[in-house]
Amino acid sequence: MPIDVAKATSAEPRNTELAWDHKDVQLYHLGIGAGAVTPEKPQAATDPDELRYTLESALHVLPSFATVAGGGMALAGGLSAPGIDVDLAAVLHGGQAVTVHRPLPVRGRATQTSTVPAVYDKGKAAVIVLRSEITDADGPLWTCDTEIFVRGEGGFGGDRGPSARLELPDRAPDLTTERQIRADQALLYRLSGDWNPLHADPEFAKLAGFDRPILHGLCTYGVTLKAVVDTLLDGDVSRVRSYRTRFAGVVFPGETLRIRLWREPGRIQVSVTAPERDEAAVLADTVVEHG
């Protein structure tokens, strides 16, 4: 079996040095749609609040940037961990959580410490859980928990892991908004570090079972957090404390994301669907905790 669970979970923590600057932040923000027209911002490219994502003199950092800081080494580190040898064509991103310990700086150098806390047996697939803790000279910056879904690697008799699902509130959403995904969105987003050809190469996508390349799950993740911050958190990225989701379905470049938001004390619950495909689920079990 390509995944040696005991070896992966008992391996010594791996340290990686990360570095980023304003160009990396700006590229990431553009990759998740910064500056694009939305229902709330018809003049988005020059909107003063939007320029905080794109103009270096006014820049702030959306917390989901944590998933690509330093070139997206968290996901790459998980796939190269001791005891793990899997086919990229069988890999999908299963879930993601980011906990922010303090606002992310526009430029920084930090150390990422990576471990594999668990590998779950889902029957026909395995789920690799990767934890990355990032610190700089001033202390902890953020923690990422990444779930990597690997088709065909289950059935080894291991723990199935948690299976509870988060129910949506039994009332109408407080806000529904939409975000258009550009046809070239995946080509732009991959420049932030996720070079999996699944998101660019039609032939590779077919090998993975898709009729065309799909959007990165983490791109959808960033688009959604930006929508939450811009609509319900007064555009203030520093209010985000944590953000978690389960990737429930794929998005194809050129589609629309329909984002439904429910306010709750200290948090916002989110549902994301693809209206062009009969409201197919895209993100589920999604919560933004905020101050």
C-alpha cells in the first residue's frame, strides 16, 4: 500500500522555511477575484476597499493566504511526508481549516512545522490529515489543518475518522451573494503555488475522471472568505479568527458560485453551491469564526 500509516503518523515533525512579500499577497488576491465586479462593487477595480487587496500602499492580507504563503508548501509537504506515496491523479482536497493567531503580515519569514496527525480509512479512499504550524520571530502566526482525499487507497482497516456533518440553520440566509469564476481563474490561481495539472491540462483532467480541468478547491475557499469579509465583516480581515470547510464538490472555471450566509453569535455559517448545475454542493460544513 502506498500509504504506510504508522510511518506517516510517527514521523518526526518536518520544518520548512517560508517567505513571502507584497507581490505574493497581491497575486493571491487577484487569483481569488480581487478587483472583479461583484453585485456589491460594480466599480471594484477602483473601489477604495477593494484596493486594500490589490494596491501595495494600502494592502491587507486575507487570512486564507495562509494556504499559499511560501508557495503552498503545506499541501506539498503532506504529499511528500514519510510513508506517503500517492498518484496525483487520485488526489483531491477534502477539507481545510485555518486558525489565525494574529493578523498575517504583508511580508514575512516564518518556519512551518508539519506533522501527519492521522490517516483515515474511508473504504474506497484514504484521508491524510496534515497539520502545519507556522511561527515567526514574534511567535505563532497561524495553524493549518489540511485533509487530503486519496481515491483507491482505503480499505486498510484503519479508523474511519469523524463523520458528523454541520446542519444549516432552519431559516432563510441573512445574505445571498454570487461570485463569477473567470474562465482563466485556475490558470491565474495556480501561479500561487499549486501546480497540479488537474487544474490546467485537459488530458490530465480526463485521467482523473473529469471532462475538463477543475478549479482549485482552495481558490473557491479564498473566494468565499473574501465574500464573507466584504459583505458581513465590514471588509476587516483582522476580524477573522478561524475558517474551516469541507470540499463537497468541484467547480469548473466559468461557473458561478452562489454563497449563502447565516449570522450566528461569533460566527458566520456558509453554504456554497453551483447554480448552473442545479445548486450542486461545492463547500459544506463551512464556518467563519470572528471577533
